[in-house]
Amino acid sequence: MDGQFEKIQEKITQRRVRINISSRNEHAPEIEHYIHTLKERLRCVYNELPYKKIPARITAEMVFIAIFRLNSFPRKNGI
């Protein structure tokens, strides 16, 4: 999370959730890799469709399905 969430950090840690607050312009490689993978999968689905323009609803559903598929299996290093 970025610095905007520092105000609620205390409430979140009380619920035993570990958070990592990063500074401005700090890179989070795990998140950037996830976004890159998601974009790659969406490009694949988009190029398979026979349409030239896609409505916003179909785009939203494409993103939902891609995220659902990525989260269906646990990661090698844990959940």
C-alpha cells in the first residue's frame, strides 16, 4: 500500500493483517509482475475475439475472469 493508508494501519494490524506501506515511487516487483501477467492474458483474450470494439461490460468481465483464473491455484511460495 502507499502512504495514504498509514492512517488506518493501526486498525488493520489489530486484526492480525500484515501490511507493507511503501514510499512514493517505490516499486513492488510482485505486484508489477502480477499486473504484467494480467495484461498479457487480457491481450490474448482480446485478440481472439471477432469484434473490433468491445463494450465496457465485456472488458470488465474479461478482467474478472482473468483474475479469477490467476487466483484459482495457490502460488508456489504460499497463499
